[in-house]
Amino acid sequence: MLLTFFEWCEATVLGETIRTSLWLFPAIECVHLLGLVMLGGSVLMVDLRLLGVGLREQPIAQVADAGHRLLTTGLIIMLATGIPLFLSEAIKCYYSPSFWVKILTLLPAIAFALTVRRRVTGADPATVNDRQRTLTAVASLGLWFTVAAAGRWIGFS
Amino acid sequence: MLLTIFQRMAETPWSVALHESLWVWPLIESTHVLTLALFAGTAMLFDLRLTGRALTSMPTATVMARLLPLTRLGFVLMVATGLLLFYASPVRNYQNIFFRTKMLLMVLAGLNVWLFHNGIYRRVHEWGHAAELPRAARMAGWASLLLWTGVIVTGRLVAYNWFDCDIQPQSAFVNWAAGCVVP
């Protein structure tokens, strides 16, 4: 069932076009990488702030607000380029453990960023303790690191 | 001259071991790529502050003071892993036009940093909380964004062998730019 869906993805016009082109895959991948800089930069800025590193004079909510806009922009760039890349090699992805690690970590990573982390960073500082901040930052960093590392590893498998 | 040095380097046992390793090379490569978030990510944040596209509610001097140590740490890791990657395939990298373009862009990016710090940035204390900075500062920010984007793109393209010397015939321009020795 799932494999049928992946086969359908691989057969899409977009997937087919990218697969048969010499330069489309590398070009899209470069933009995917630039999206990583924006997404990763914003994740680091906010999570390090939660750990008391980096922009520590600025209120957490202020850093998180700026970070949220960059995160959503970066995420849109990554999805807009990542989906076409996936379509061009869907069958390879189906058989790649790295791909599954990446996708199954990506969903909780996005959900965590938009819910728990958003609430912890946006809350009145008096209602959140350091332990909660540290846990939030470590969870966020761990999730996004796994997504990025597994994503890179798809290319090696 | 350089070619001879890199040919000898390619024959050293550690270079061969790194080149042929099943795990070490991919791990170094992955570290190189993931460190982009730290190095280019924090540099981008500062550039967006300079150009007035993000973090405009924070003082420029504070953003710089707090982000620069992270950017520096990222740079050290990028260079360390980058040197190892070069060492794994010295001749191939040396004769790759994307690698050569990347090095050129890095020199220009470094020049931009130097000009910025010894020029308009000396007046950072005058800027305070101002969202919009002087034209020279904004230009330095755009130049940095553009140059590092070029470094990342050409860096990614080093992996492709389209213009490699062992694939002939190439145009005379490619052979010249890549430094190919064509009989």
C-alpha cells in the first residue's frame, strides 16, 4: 500500500522531470541547503537563548518572536524544495532507513516547535523555570539535529 | 607546483585511508554540512540585522557581540572539517572549478568582513537601537549574504564531476579554469 504511494510519487511529472535533468536535482538541493541555514540558524538562536547562550540580554519572547518568523520561512523553503527532491527518488527513499528516521522525526520536530516550544518561549518568564527551559531547548536541538543528520545520510545510503 | 604538492599529498597513507573510509569521510562531510547552521546561520542572522530584515528590535552592537563567538566557533569547525575533506582528495578538489570558485568567493567574503570591521562598523556605538542602519552597513550585509550563498552553492557543487579533468574533451575555458593538464 505504502510502496504503491511511493511508486506513484516517483512517477509524477515533477519527479520524472527532476530525475531526467542533469542539473535540476543539484540546483534544488542547493536551495534546500540554504533553507537549512535559515531554519538551523533560527533554531540555534532560540534554543541557545533558552540555555543562556547567545542573545542573552534580549528577553526570550523577543528572540523567539524573531526566530519564529525565520523558522517558518526556512521551513517553507525546505518543504518546497524537499518535496520535489523526494518525488525524484521516492523509491530509493522508501528503502532508505535514513529517510524514515528523518520523516518520522520531522513531524514531531515541527509539532514541538509550534506547540510546546512556542508556549515555553512565549510564556511570562515568571511562570517557567530554568529546568523547563533547558529541557525544551535540548528536546528541540535533539529533534532538529536528528532530522538534519538523517537527511544528509539519505545521500550516503 | 601546487599540483605536485597535492599529488604527493594524495599518496600519503592517511589521505588514501580517509578517501576510502566507509564511515569517517561521511561523518566528517556531515559535520561540515550541519555546522553550516551554526556558522552560516549565525552570520546570516547578523547580516539580516544589518540589512534591516530581522532582529531589528535589538541593538546591532549586542547582536554582533553575542553572535560573533558562535560564528567564530562555527568557522573553526567548518575549516577543520573542510581541510580534512580537502586532504581526502587533494588533486580532485584542487582541479575542480566549483572548489576554485568557492575559494575565490571565500577570499571576497573575508575581504568584506575586514572592510566592514575596519570601516563603517567602527561607528556601531552610534547606531544603538536604530532599525535602519547607514547605507554602507546595509551594503556590507547584502554583500555578505550574497557571497556566503555563493560559497554554499559552489561548495555543494564540488560533489559533481561535470567539469572534472579526467572527463575530456572539456572546453578550453574549463581546462584553463580547472588547471587541467591536457596532453
